[in-house]
Amino acid sequence: MFLRKLRVHKDGKEHGYWSLVETIRTADGPRQRTLCYLGELNSSAHARWQKTIEVFNEHGESAQLKLFSSEAEVPDDPNVARVLVKKVRVERTRRFGDCYLGLELWKQLGLAEFFAQYLDVDGADVPWSRVAAVLAINRLCAPGSELAVEQHWYPSTALDDLLHIEAGKINDTRLYRCLDRLLPLKTKIEQHLKQRFGELFQAEFDVLLYDLTSTYVEGREPHDAAGLFAGSSSRLRATGFGADRQPGRFSVQLRTV
């Protein structure tokens, strides 16, 4: 509850009328409801009303002071501390929800155990299975280059806590080395995901089709160059929608059936 002042100009003078207001939660969000109108209050009446508000709680009891009252004494309890509201600040806010969901999907697919079995065979500073998790979650939440992951995306997430990775251990070199270790496992990864798909959704199938990825092309080439990306009949690149969010560049769709 709090006191709200309404200023009214009458006969060339300003009058202040007070009302007692409380904040309530509704289906449409927080709203304010007027409990009663107090009329004009002098300084002493205003102080008395302010004191009355401080000692009323939501149950109508008059024994508990409001949380941040300057006159409230801190109880002799080790679990209670005084909070200076003006000095409270938030630092290093990080993305959590999408990364947590991505990590849970990673675990549900059994990829944490799979990569721990095939990648964590040597004593690396950071287990390669966790680096692979960082790469996969980045592709799910905010696809970007390995350098962008190191410099921008990864520091803004809570993955260091979720994956128990020490600060400063994720860099583009380690990410590229992890990709080198993933490539020989391509067939085993596909077989594992196919098996988990059937187990999770009780799916029976003879052929499993899936879309792999897309990429984009940068740079210049001679207009008369021959090859996959040249000519009108064999042209594979084109502008259009791509998962890389690079609308101004030629895109190449890579699909696996």
C-alpha cells in the first residue's frame, strides 16, 4: 500500500488530495486499486497515515513493519540481513533458459554419454564432450561462427556453470579442434540419433530423411569461371532464405536423404 497525491487547482490555489492505494495482480498484469480517499492532509496527518501503512501487512495485522522501513530493527537472526535498496545492482546478466533447454535436449538424446565414450579418452583441460555440447547448443540458440561463439555468445550465457567449464577455457581454437574430432564420428552419430529417435517416439521406419544444414558463399569469382557455382545450367548457389541469416549473400543448401 502507498499514499497517492492528486493535485487540483481551485480558485488560483493548488490543493492536494490524498488516497490510499494498493497494487494487486490481475490476469492482465499489475494494477492499482484505490482503497479509500483521505482528502487533504497536513504534514502530521500524512506522517500518521504513512506510519499506519508501514505496520499493516496483507492479513490486516499490525505487528509487522514493511520490508524496507528505515525504522524497522533487524531481528537478531543470522538468516536475516538489512538490505540497502539504493545500493542493490545487477551485474553480468546471462542467458539461461534457451541454453538450459538445449542442454536438456542434449541429455535426452543421450549425446552426453555418447561423446564422453568416444571423445573423452585423453586428459584434456575441458572434456571434448562438453565442447561439443557448446557447439550444438549454439547452433540451436544463436548460430554463429566459432569466433563469434568465443567472443560474444558464450560469455553471455550460463553454460560455464551448466557444463562446469572454467573461465577462459572456451576459444575458437578449441572449438575448431572439437569439430576435427567430430568428423570421424559422423556415421556413428547418425546411427545413434536414428536409434534415439525410434526409442523416444516409438517410431518404426525403413528410411529416415533429415535436413542437414545450409551455408553461404563469400568472395568474388570471374564471370566466366567454370565449376559448381558458375554457369546458368549447373548453378547451385542462389539468393534466398537461409538458416545463416545472411540475406545479402549467395546461399547453398546442403541436404542429406
